[in-house]
Amino acid sequence: MRFKSTRLKYSGLFMLLLLISQVFNNAYAQTERKITGNLVDDAKLPIVGASVTVKGTTKVTSTGAGGAFSISAKTGDKIVFSFLGYQTKELTVTNASTYQVVINEAASSLTDVVVVGYGKSSRKALTSSISTVKGDDLNKGAISDVGQMLQGKVPGLNITRSGDPNRNAAIIMRGASTLRDGAQSPLFVIDGVVGADISILAPDDIASIDVLKDAAAASIYGNRAANGVIMVTTKKGVTGQTQISYNGYFGIENVSNRYDMMDADQLKAFLAKNNYALTPANDKGANTNWQDEVQRSNALSQNHNISLSGGTEKTTYNASLNYFKQDGIIKSSDLDRFIGRIGLEQKALNDKLKIGLNISNSVTNSNLVPYRNTVLSQMLTYLPTAPVKNPDGSYFDNLIQSSYYNPVSMIDNGKENVKSKNILGNLTVNLKLPFGFSYDVSASYQNTQNIYGAFYNSIYTSRYNNVRNTPEPPATPTFATLTGKDGLAIRNAYQNTNKIVETYLTWNKKFGDHDINAVVGYSYQQSLNNDGFQTSSTNFPINQVGYNNLSLGNPYAITDFRVDYNPGTTYQEILLISDFARVNYNYKNKYLVQGSIRRDGSNVFGTNEKWGYFPSIGAAWNIDQENFFKNISLIKTLKLRGSYGIAGNSLGFAPLTTKLIYGQVGQFYYNGAPREGAYGAIQNENPDLRWEKTATTNIGLDFGMLNGRLSGSVDVYDKKTTDLILSFGVDPNLYPAGTYTANVGSLSNKGIEFVLNGTPVLTDNFSWTTGFNLAHNKNKIISLSDDPRFNIEDRLSVSPDGAGQSGATVQILSPGKAIGTFYTFKYAGKNANGVSQYYDAAGNLTTTPTNKTDYYVLGDAQPKVLLGWSNNIRYKNFDLSVFMRATLGLKIMNVTRADLFRPSTAQFTNIPVEVENESTTDFNAPKYSSRFLENGSYLRLDNATLGYTFKKGLIPGVNSLRLYTTANNLFVITGYKGIDPEINQGGTAPGVDTNNFYPKTRTFLFGLNVSFN
């Protein structure tokens, strides 16, 4: 019995311990603990900014650098991970506390959310043509301009840029839609602020860019959307712990190409061979390479960006500070810029009210090259036998020779500077209302201040006071006279203020299989431009005064000096009032219909045409949602869409554009001498002047296959612009002034765009994604004389006005032809005497062709094809991206090269090495003709970046660390003989290289990306 009793006692004790342990296990299971880990995609790359939520609770956070997350949960809880463009992932918490979670990309990019006017939409629900570029996919490098970041990334977007850090890229979307210079740029909308200045953005602050290309997508912005709309979304704060990150790089740039000009020995040998000799004023025994003297051997660039973000469930915040510095390859030019941003979002009223405040401020200091294009020209033509300076240290100049200036002296003795301050503040309020309604209010204020200063010292006013200045085409070169003595200073200060208030009501409602989204709103905008003044002074006691002390000058002692008040700049107050509405209807996610209309009223147009209407309609069919498509496993997504819309163009107009204006037209004579100013009409009134309108028809097909490994789209469009605005000469007997501005023309752009994205290889340690885009556009002027009152003839344009070629032009604007059509002499080789000859109008050979009469149409500057090809490769912790782009099928008139083909004047100006075998008796050698009309096609390796991401935990407190090196503009394959084939495609005279090039650079960067806990 004793044994039995003991056994029973120990058995009871064992059962008690088992019961206690089970209680402890259950208690442990119900106790919350910290769950940590990393979220990565199927290529093992970290996902930053994803939402992390404990299902059924209010606990929420987001992934930080390296995809790291941390959240409190219990065993058995479900943690939900969601991120834009990826499938939602659920994780059930077990006894483990650390996890690596893999989230898969959505089956197709059609599931992405894109930003549209006054709202957002899933790509699956779109009926129009919109291209999206994520911030990580934008071009990398020493880039000061958002336009350059998009080069080659969006089909149909033709972007060209010189190497000048202080000049923005020219952006043309689906071909030029106007014949007015400066009126071809797309409308930028930054975080909902219409017309915001893109200079306030740092590349690291951009989350995504959505490009609205067809009128159905853009017409919600009415009279400003004819050139397309570029929607920029910046990075926002996310719920979770504070994330601090630093991105920075240092770069070195050198000129990528230069003209092969003769050195002193080559030039002397050429002159001796042709029985020429240098003048004593030019033969100074030097051997100067003027390109080396004008250009920096190495230009430096740097960029530093510090950002922090975080928040709670109710409040999120973000802030960033960016510093960018880039030296221009031409000495004295550089760009220095600070950008600061701060954003705050607050939720209230049980999350039904959300208030957002964003403030951005940029401060830019730009040093320019005085008479930049003249310096670039003289850099090539100044004789190598001349020194930069005389033995006494003064600058060398041959003042006997006209239009001949020492380019280094021009740089060192002049200074031009622009200081800009740009602040943008935006307040947004979103209120969720019952029955599916929501109400939005946005109020923004933007103020831009520009302070310009120029000082041309006593050397300028004594030696270069009548400089031959070469402007951008189609403007004609002129002599710029610097009136004054002992230095000339110019100073101006102008500011532009833009105030916008927009309010709109949105209704989202689902009735069974029917889904409706409707927006109706109102917009008010006031712009005050050119609020400021300009003044000038001369006759300074010393050259060190500069433009900061105008009062030290004595202009009244110079008889012919007049203060320059900049009469070409006038104060403007522009008002724009708009109503807009849009309805989207979705049936079973199969059939989609969208319609919108905007009514704009503005004070800049004629009295009878203050209001304009801009409608659009679109439809789409998600074929993959049909039952008959369910069994097709190869193709997962397929959508057919079509749209039509009308948008307007009001760029470049002020309230005085349509008014009758009187001004000084000369002087009248009294007793044989001019006594008083004569006044008369200088601008005619046109009460019927209205907006240019662009109507676009677009048909597109979107597809995705192989479980999302391959996707793409095809778009075909027809874009027609009517009511083109032109200024032209009229009979002064019928109109007070000699010119008239009216709606008189139309033009057409037709094209096709193709995009293909794929992931050919995807394994745990290696992946390769690639994207290819192609665009073709056909531009044609339809008419220049739609108004029967006027007969507007073809317009000859671009008169480079090289020596001996007065009156010669190289392009024509004519119905049936493209903008940028070359119209010039047709070269026919050389005759027996070595003189260049040409075909006359009858096809006969001649050495004395007549301007215009003997011109031929010889192609145009419009590219036939634009290509972009990106590749991203990952191997373990290494990443490599390579981006190439090409422009094919265009012509460039190489006026710069033509003006250098002057063997008969080689004793006065330098010549290229290629002219060595030219005959000095060929008086036609530099004549503008098809001889200098070159193929401008090129293939450029635009960007290559190699990076390495270190393992997490290598450095305490560091979430992620990545080192990289980037090379920009590694090589260009082209047959073009100029400095670079990327000639400006903007304006009404594209594709003309007329001494206005700024050399491009090849850049090597070394950078660091790091984020902290």
C-alpha cells in the first residue's frame, strides 16, 4: 500500500507540473512580443515603404530601409503586407520572432495606381494613354533638370538638352502642337499644384512621374494641356518609426567631344602651301589651343540629400534638404542650388478628415557665360598663333580685325549672374462624407524671385562694345552694342506670384456590378508676372565695382547713354477661372467609359473669346475579364481602349496681347532737325483671338502574359491642332499697325508608340529585367491661311547670316511640310576649277545660285524614331543598370561647320583639320547647302550604374548601405560631324547647329546611399 500511495503521489505531482506548464504556454501564446524582419520582392530586393498591419487591429507600421519592419503581435495573429504594384501577403505569427517575407509583384502593371487630374485611378480602369516612371527608374547622374531625368523613358516624349547646367531641357510630347516659340512645353503638376515650377524638385524627392499624353487624359486641365501634362508625385511620410537617409555623390566631368581645329604648325603649313601668310598682328609665335583655354579640363559636381520621414496612425511627416553643385565645362559657368522641403499630414474626426501641408523652397545661384554663343564661336575661330595674354599680362586682342574677339578675355572681363528664390506652399483638405462622397480643397501659393546682374568692364566697353551675337534659332545674329564707357552694369529684379484655389467634390459608388466615380470642381488662379524693375549705369572709376554698386557710376557724363529700363518686359496680371467635371463608369470591371469637360475663362484673349470648352470621352474593354478568355493561360491581362479629347494652349500670352497699343515709332522733324518723338500704333487689336486647340484620337492595347514576366502596350494616335496663332504683316492702310496676330493655321501629328517590359531571368541569386520603348511621329503643317481675310505665304526662317551669305535661309514653314523642314541649296560637288557648284531651279549646274529661287526641300529635323532601352541586372548583392537611347531618321544643318569651311580666310580665322585639302579658290566653300545637311541619327549609352549593397547589421545603427559608381554619356555612335548630334528639338527651328552648341560632358560619379534606424 505504501508503494501504491507513493506512486499515486508522484503521479499527481507530475500531472500538476504538466498543468502548470500548459498554463504558462498558453500565457506565453497570448503575450504580445516584438515581431521583426525584412520584406523583399521575388528577386530578394528590399521593399521600402510597404504597409505592415496586424489584421483586425489598428496596429500599423511601414517597412524602412532594407525592407526592415518591427511590430507588436501575438502568436496566431495575421500580419498583412501591402505595397503598390505587389500582391497582398499575409503572414501567420508562429513562435518565431524574426521573419523574411517575400512579396510577389502583381500579375501585371495594369494593377498599378496612377495619378490623374484631380484624383487617382488603377491602370486597369484607364481609358487613356498614361505612362508612369517610378522615382528609382529615372535617369541617374549629375542632373539639374527634371526633363533630363525623363530622357528616353517615355515613348513619344522627345527631350533634348545641351551640356549647359543653367539651361533646361526642351520637351516636346508627340510632336510640336504650335508654331510659337516658347509655347511647346508640357504642363507640370506637382502634388496637385497646377503649373508648379519643376526647379523646386530634387531628384531624390520624386516618388513617381505620370505622363498624360493624349487629350482625353489631359483635357481636364483645359487650356494648358495641349502639349500634354506631366504629373509629379513627391515622397510622403509613412506610418512607423522615423527613417533617416542620406544619398550623395561626387562626380567629375570632362568634355566628351570637340572640334579638331588646326594648331599653329598645321595652320602655317596650310597657308604656306597656298601662298598665304599671317598678318604681323596675328603671328605672335604662340600655339594656343583655344578650346583648352575656354573649357575646364575637369568640371566637378556634387549632390547631397538628407531626408527623414515617419509618423503615427494619425500624423505623418517628411522633410528633406538637398544641395547640388555643378561646374559647367565652360569656364565661369556653374550652378549652385539648395532645396528644402517639409510635409505634414494630419488625420482627425475618426480619420474622415485629412489635412496636408507641403512647403518647398529652392535657392539657386547661376553663373552664366557672357555672350555665351559668341564665346563658343570664337573658341573655334580664334587663331592658334595668338596668345591669351601679352607679355605684360594684359589680354591680347587684334582690334584691327572686325568680329574677332579673344574668347578668354570675354569670359574673364564680363560677369553674368542670376540668383533665384522659389517658394511653393500647398494646403490640402480632404473630408470624407456620407453616401460615398468626399470633398477636397487645395490652396497653393508660389513666388519666384529672380535677381539678375551683369557687368562688362572697361575692356568690354572699349573693345567689345559692338559684339556679333549669335542667338538661338530662328533669331537672326545681330551686333549687340554696349553703350557706355569704363564699364557697363545692368541690374534687374523681378518676381512672379501664382495663387491657386481649387475645390472639387468626388463621388464613388458601387451598385452591384456598376461602379461610378464622378468629380465636379472649380478652379481660380491669379498670376502676377514681371513685378519689378531694371536699371543700368556706366562710367565706373574701377573695374572691381561690378554690378552691385551702380551708384558709383557716373552715367550722366556720357552724352549718348540712356538708362536701360528693359522696355520688353511688362507687368502682367493673368486671371483664369475654370469649372470642370469628369465621370468614370465601370461595369463588372469589363467595360469602362469616361467623359470629362472643362470650361476655362481668361483675361488674356480677345473680348469676344474669353471662354473656351475642352471636352473628352474614352472607353475601354478589359478583354481578360470575359468568360471566353478565362482558359487562355498564356495571356493574363488584355485591354483595348480608345479616346478622343480637345485641349488648349495659352502659353506665352498676356492681357495686352489682344489690345490696341500706341508707342513711339520714331521722331518727327522740325526745321530740318529731329525734335520730338513720333507716336503711333505699334500693336493691332484683335477681339476674336482665341485659344489654340488640339484634338487627339488615341487607340491603345495593353497586355500582360507569362504570369507578369512580359507586359507592354501599343498606342496609335492622331493629333490635330487648329486655330494656330501667328503674327504676320498686314496693309497699314487697313490696320493701324503693320503686324497682326490672329488664329489662321492648323497642323497635324500622327504616330505610334510601343512599350515592352520583361523579366527574362529570375532566380534567387540572379535576375534581369529589361524595358524597351519605341515611338514614331509624323509632323505636318496643314495650313497657314485658314482665315479668308489673310493670305499668309510660306515663311523662310533661320538666317545664320555668316560672312558673305547675307539673306540666306535654311528652313521653311509651309503647308504639307514638317516644322523644321530644310529648304536650301542642293550641293553638286565641285567644278573643274575646284569651286563648289549647285543645282538651280531648272536642275542646271551653277556656281552662283540665287537665294530662295534655287532652294530645294531636302528633308527635315523631325526624328522618325525615338528609342529607349533599359536593363537592370542583380547578382546577389551587386546591381547593374544600363540605359541606352537612340534618335533616328533626322537631319541637322551644321551651320557651325559650314562657317568654319573658309580656307580662303585662314590667315584671319582658324579652320578645321578636315579643311586641309580644300581649295582656297573655292569662294562657295562655306555656303549653306545640302553639303552641310547631315544625318543626325545617334545611339547613346546614356547611363551605366554598378552598385553593391552591404549586408544589414554590418554597422550598428545602419539599416542599409549601398555604394555605387555611375557613368553618363559613355559613348555616342553617330555619323554627325559636329560636337554632338543632340541638337535642340524645341521651338520652330529644330535641328540647326548654328554656333549655339554647349559641349556635352562625360561624367563619372561615386555615390553612397545609407539609411539609419
